[in-house]
Amino acid sequence: MPEEITAWFPSDFLQWPAFYQAGLIALLTFVSEDLACISAALLIGIGSLPWWVGWSGAFLGIWAGDASLYGFARIVGDRIRQWKVAQRWLDSPKVRESEAWFEKRGLVILWICRLIPGTRLPTYLAAGFVHLPFLSFLVITGIAALLWTVVIFLAVSMVGLAISDWLKRFEHGVLGFLVVASLLFVGIQWLQRMDCWRLLTANRAALDRWTRWEFWPPWLFYCPVALDCLWLGIKYRGFSLPTVANPGIETGGMIGESKFDLLKDLQRVAPEYTAEAFPIAGRSHQERVTAFEHLMKEHSLTYPVIIKPDIGQRGSGVRKVGDIADAQDCLQPDGFVQIVQRYAFGPHEAGVFYCRYPNEAKGSVFAITHKIFPKLVGDGRQTLRELIGRDERARIMASVYCRRFENQLDRVLLSGETFRLVEAGNHAQGCIFKDGMFLHSPCLEARIDEISQRLDGFFVGRYDIRYESESLLRSGEGFQIVELNGAASEATSIYDPDNSLRSAYQTLHRQWDMVFAIGAANRRRGVRPLSLWRLFGIWRRYQAQAKEHLLADWFETMCTVTFIPTPDGYRLGMNRDEQRTRAKGGFSDLRLKGLSVLGPSEPTGGMWTCANATSSALALLNWYSKPVAPIKNPVSRGALVAALAGCRQSGETAKSQLFKQPLNRILPFRLIVVFGAEQSLREWRWDTEKVTFVDHSWSSRQWASSGYDEPAVQRSRQEVFERALSLEGAGEIEWLRSLHGSHEPTKGALSICMHRKEAATVSYTETDVDRERVRVRYCNGPLCESGWWQEREMKLETLKWSGESFPRAGLSNFQVPSYGRGAQASEGGRLVRLSSPLRIFASVWSEGW
């Protein structure tokens, strides 16, 4: 046996039993598949090893290695998905798009990667991570390994021992070259197929955000500022002094001041310089639309106008409204207070930071921010998406712009056409801030000081103004105040791209030193600062409200649910309607209370529909036709589905979990509950006062909810549903999808596949249950458009115990949070408890698609 071959094997290898020889060859494939396979083929070629021993060892070793990579990635990947840190990254839309692309083309890639050195490891790990079907994976990799070993053995039989010299050269130089070249080739092709040039642009934008401090996340940028404020608190002997920097504003303008209250004061003292605003009354959507129309007529407001929340959150929720249809899309039922403001045409905007010490007769302008609203110019060839990606600054804010103009991204701008990217003068919304002290003049400073001194208890803050021309502004005329911010506002000129980080921190130090000094002066005048504990309480309430602004729970229309029974199970289809700016959901494969649970979820963890391995399913609809008073610190309704997802085939058990939720902090909802094994269809209704349980017959049924006009929407969609039931193929999968993609009677707010300017159907979820398994399919987009699909499948879990069929449970540390009973049921019910614990006899195994 030549030395080149024996180097891989023990000296007495040829005397081993055939079973051990094949086993050793299989183990060596874990070190190097190709070299172990070639060495075994050489031994067969010189007659030292039976062909079936060498070939079976090589083939089984390669196949087992492939399966091990898959299994490792699947097990470890499931653990990683449960990490909160990883969920933020894994739930991003780009990651979900990449997963969906791999799920669609993964089987083809498994064939290709077998032929290209260096690609098998990442490909097989990716297959396990995204839960490519295990049986399909085994079949494809088994056939690929079979053909690969046959090719290698045939090649070696033709080349013979001369291959040993070639192996030495290949191993040292050519191997590295081929691996690098192959990876580059495959990487380029892969990126092109995945449309990942856009992904690379996004990654470049992410890098730019970290290299340009003006785009750093607040938690990073404000760390030195927080330390500076801590020192200033020691210096001035009061950490909460900024709360009395403006005694006339709640908390001094530090947290959650009302925009309307400040604008109302400005309208009183300087109406000629203030863009007037009015609160929009009403709880329901229709009430707010009526109130809005009344305000437009009463105050002679003309379009366009601005609609925005009374308590702002970095410019979110600010909308320029051009007609009543736009207003209907912007006005939201329940939740937070909204105001309508007369549009200040400008067309320019600036931020003027003013300060005055209480013992001084005259104040001064500390800084001015010149705001630039970025625009793109079309060339007649590129789409809006491409123009954003190629603009050096716009691509940094691409995620904001793409959400804002989602329905226009594929539009090709005409040559010379300008497209304005930003309407609100907020840095977080994409506006460019420059140092605007060139606008300063004694006349402007005198005018701002005059207005400020008319405001009772105002000493420091920033005016956001729109002005006609630079010359008029310098003369102290030709401007309108659109907003006033208190002590927590900034001299936003620090975000000038030409400014240095050091200079920005120096400006912020001077600003906060001034705020603390003014607060200390007001304290000496007898104004008492808020305690830190009270300030912390206000901050917590504001953060809870701000979180709900981001969650926008009152935007969740979760609009249409269709239930169809089948001979051996049921089907459940659900359209989700949302604001176009709302983050899209992604698919979740969870393990709750020992049960496999499938369904889409939001990045925040909320769910609107799901199914578990006992054939139970949930679907949540908001109940807009039930008017309610605003709720303090509301809890997202999506958290309710996640909390009940692990409930088994027992209505009483599910009810007990329902009453453990903080219902007094949840807005009205209707929860559709399906227990497949019991053929039980139920509806649980919560109106903020009581829970009502309604049992429905096991028959085809549809529900709808809408924040637009719920009664009209329900009537229209019910008519479409009833007509569809008479069609051929009613109840089949294609029929169900056709129904949920329907634009009858017209494409708009009333159609099942809903389309409005600000909101639309954003996803479709389909649950298909039979006697053996549950399939859940999720389309990340409306069915009338091209969206990527995800599909998961799991076997039903049952266990015989004491002569009855019970769900088979698995061990889990998951616990549903208990908040105490928040409401009483309108129907009585006995909670059934097992007198002895249910033993776990079987392990739970589920196969994902």
C-alpha cells in the first residue's frame, strides 16, 4: 500500500474487519470528505479493499456528516431564536426575506453546493436554521452524496495512483485558489438572485450610520450628556432643577408636554405669528372625522392642513393632509389625542433656541437650526428605491423613506422630476439640520424675546418656525410658529454634518448648564422642583404611552377572518390590515407550555393568529364599534394571543388563562377560538367591562373588523362571503385565497383585500388542519400582489390517558404572566382541575417546512 494512501489509515488497517474499515472511512469523512473518499477509492483500485466496504463507508460518512450539520444548526438555531438580543436581528424584514428566499430555492441549492468546494458547510447550516424539511434534506443530500462518491470512485479508477501526486499540489495551492474562486462566484450569483445588491447597499448604509455620529442611536450619543447632567446636578445642588426652568410648562417641558397647550398660549399672546391648532374630539373613527370636518368649517381651515398627536414622539404621527380622504386615513379611534393645525406654507423652516435668565430683562437667541428638506431628482430610468439607494445621505435613512413611500418605491421618476422625501422638520424623520446662525439678526432676536416674555413662566426652549424668506425673517416678520418645545429641547444645529462630535458636546454642555442655572434661579424665587421620584413616575407613564404610540395598538384592524369546516378538520383564513408605515410581521415557530405553536408575530412579540399542535387556533379582531374611554398604560391586544397560544383542548382552561390577563388595560376585542378535536367554534368578546362567551355552530362563518366604519365594512364583506359560498369549489384552499384577495364591491376600504392611502391589507395567514397535522401558511403581503410565502407543518400531539384522549404535553419553563383577575364572565363555568398530575410519557417531535 503506497505511503500516500497509508498516511490516512493505521498501519494494520487492511487486517481490520470490514465493518470497522467502513466505519473508519466514514469517520475520516468528517475530517475531509474528498480526501477520505479518494483514499478509499485508491485502496479499491489496487485491490486492497473490497469496493462495497470503501464505497459504503465513504457514502454513509458523507451523508451522516451532512445530516449532522443540519441537525446542529436546527437545534442551536432554535435556541438562538429564543434569545431576546438575537430576535431583534432575526426579526428584521431583510433577514425574513432571505429566509423565505432560501426556503423557496433551498432544495436546488443543495444540489449545486455538492459540486462547489467550500459551499456545503454554510448551505447545510442555513438549511437547518430555516427548518428546511428534514426528509427532503435527507433525500436530496443522500442522492447528491451517492452520485458524488460514484463520480469520485470512477475518476480515481481511471486516473489511478497518479492522483496521489496531484493531491499533494492540490492540497497546498490549487485547493485554496479553487475554494476562494468558488466562494466568490457563488456569492456573486447568490447575491444577484436574492436581490442582495439592495441588501449590500443597506449594509453600507448601516456602516455609514456608525461612522457618522449624527446618526448614532440615542443610548450611545447621550451617555456623555447624562454624565454631564449628573455633574451639573451636583454643581447646582439639584438633579431635578430643569423641571422648574419653565414654571409655566408642565415638568418645565422635560417630559410629555402638550403641544396644543403651548400653541394655545401662543395663539393668545402672538396670534399673528402662530399657526393655530385645535384638538379633534371623538372616540370612534366616525366621530373624529365629523369633528374634523366641523373644525375645518368653523375656523375656515383650508387644505392642506397638518394632523399630529398632541404629545409627540420624534416627529412620528405628523401628516400633511390634502383632502378629506387623507384625513380619514390619518384620524384614529380611541388612544391618543390628535390635533389639526393650519398649514404654514413657509416654504422654509428653522429652529430657534431661546434663553433668558429670570433676573435679566432681555433674552437672547442661543442657536438657530436651518432645516433642509431633502429631495431626489429623477432621470427617467431609475426607480425611487434605486435613487434612495444611490444617494449618499438618503440611503442612510432608507428604512424610514421606504416605509413612508412603500407604495411608490417601484415608480420610475421622470427626467428632471423632483421628489420630496421629508415633510416634518425632524432629524429622526430624515430632515437635514445645518447651522443657521446666518439667519440671526437683532430684529429677529427682539421679536422672539418679545413673544417669549408674553408667555407666563417661559425662559428656555426651541421655537420651530416656518418662514417665507431670509430677508423677512431677519427683519422679524414673515414667519409662523408651528411648535414650541421646553427645557428638554436641543439646539439642533449640533447635528450639522460639518460639525464635529467634540463641538456638539461642548454646545450641549453650555445648553444644559444654562438650563440648570435657570432652574436654580427659579428655585431661589420660590418655585419648587419636582422630586426625582415623581419625575420618574411621570417618565414611566410617558414611556408607556410612547411605547403604545410605537405599537399603535389602535391601528391594528386585523380585519377579516373566515372559518371553513372540512370533512376531517377545518380551514381558517385571516387578512391583516394595517397602517402602511407599520412594521410587517414574521413567522414564528414557538414552544409554549410544551406545545408546538405556529403563527405570524410582530417584532414586539404580539400575535394576531396562531395554531398549536392540539388542533386549536386563535384569531384576534379589534372591536371598534364599542366606544371606550382612553385607557391608561394600555396593553397591546397582540400580547393576548401569545399568552393563550399554549392552551390545550379545554375551553375552561383557556378561559382561566384569559382572566389572568390584564383585561382592564386592554381595548375591546373579539377572539375567535377553534378547538378542532372537539369541533367547537367559539367567540370571546371583551368590551372593557365584561367578557361574553358565544358558541357558534360548526359551520362556515366570517368575521370582520375595521377602524374605518366597522358596521358598513361588516355588511359589505358578509355579502361578498355569502355570494362566494355558492360558487363551485367553495371551501377549497384556492377558493379561500381568492376570497381573501377579493376587491368586491370595489377596491378600497370595504373590500376584503383592503386598500386605502394610509392603510392596506399587509398579510394573509392560512391555517389548514386535518386528522394528522396542522399546516400554517403566511404570505407577507396582500394576496392581490406578489408576496413571499412561508409555510410550517407539525404533527398533531395526542396521548391516551385514563381512557380519554388528551393533548400530549412536553416539558417547558414557559409561564403565562399572571396579572390577577381583571373582569368577570357573563356566563358561569366550572374550572376543571385534574386531581393528579399528567405524566409525560412521550417526547414531542415536530417537523417544520
